[in-house]
Amino acid sequence: MFNFFKSDKPDRPSDVKGIRYELLQFIKHELQKAEGGEGGNIRGLNLYINAPAADKSLYEAAVYIEAPEQFKDEVQRIADDYAVNLPQTWQLDVIFDQELPEEAVPAKKVDAAFFIKTGSNFIKQSASAYIRVLGGETDQQEYHIQSGKDKIHIGRDKKAQGDDGFFRTNHIAFPSDTANEANKYVSRQHAHIEWSDEAGKFYIYADEGGVPPRNKVKIRSEKSEDIIKLSSTHIGHQLQEGDQIILGESAVLEFSYQPAGNE
């Protein structure tokens, strides 16, 4: 990946502590522009890092790559100090080795750039991912999904009729005519996955058949192992690498950005 930043300046940091300090100073400078209560409009912050290969491990340590909430907490303290009232749901994405978007502001002393996302100001991204079937029976063991406007419907049988009488096509379908017990507890219109341009992420939502008292959708994160239960059709869950999704009793899907053979 081409390095967009000059690295021959004498005042550039060369150790983890110095890099972290300069990254936080850079973020502070940019957040000061939102001073005065305007932070409530911020949906998220993107920190792009494009360091030379020899320095990548230093930058990973500087942003606590193994414990990302730690770096986010430090950014939150900066926001608090400067009365930038970030909403409770704000997100911090640290993105390595990606081409620098034109909209992002480059730093002067570190190999980084910064972008503040709001409801009307975001960098449109694209992505693809894979849904792997771990429990239950479907026509494929792995489904390749791509960002876009189309929803990926999940449910029992390919053509499923809803309570309104209309049919929809389930792209990930668990057929009824099988001896697999897990399929019996998947609703006809159980859930769907859709892409958010604003967040640059995939989300899963429960449909009418996937919320109590009918049925359920549960997600377990690979990182935290917390169990998330979807109890509304309007509130989705942002999918992360390794998330496992339970539909009904024992039909299980796994979300990944890598195909099965590349793990």
C-alpha cells in the first residue's frame, strides 16, 4: 500500500508513547472544531492509519489494537475536556492500510488521517462478507453478500408468505421439507441483513417472525461473548467478524469478512 505521508521530518515520533500522544493531539485539534455542543451531531470518528510496514506494529500498539475501547476512552476524555458532547452511541473506527479518502484530514506528524462522520457527512464505502451456516440445513453452506440497497432476507423456505398475504424471497432459506430439527424453529420471515452507507457496516434486523412472542434472534460476539437479543424490528445489530447468529432454537449462522478457505 502506498504511503501517503512523508516520514523524514525530525519531529516525528518513533516510539509507541510518542505516536499515541501525537494521534491524540491530532484528534483533539480536529474535535475542537466541533466545540460548543455540536458534538451531538457526530455519529462516529474514523482514524485512518497508513504507516510503513516497519512501523505498523508501533501504531497498532499506540491505538491498543487488542483493546480498542481503551483508545476510544481516551478520545472520549478529550471530547469531555473540550465540551464536545458526543452522543452515547458514537463509534470509533481505526482503519489500517486503506487508501486515504479525499474527505479525511491528514496529520502532519504521524501517518494518519481523520474524518468526523455526521448524519449528512460520511464517506461512502463498500464491502463484501460471508454468511456461513453452522446449524440447520440450507441450500448452500456459505453465502457471499455485498453492500448495496438490497436486503438479504433470512427465513423458512425460499418463498415465504407473510401475515399480509404477500410473498417474499428468502435469500438464505431453511427448507421445511427436511428432517433437520433446527429448520422447524425458523420463521418464514425471520430476519434480514442490510448495509448502512452511513456506518459502512452490515446490520442484522429481526423481522416480525423473529421477535417475541413468535421466535427469536440472538447474536454472540466473538470478542466479548455477550449475548445480544433482538426484541424489536426497528433496532438492528452491527455485525462484526465472527458473530454467531441463532435463529429460533438451534439454526446458527456465522458472519465473516473472509471466505471459509481463507481463515
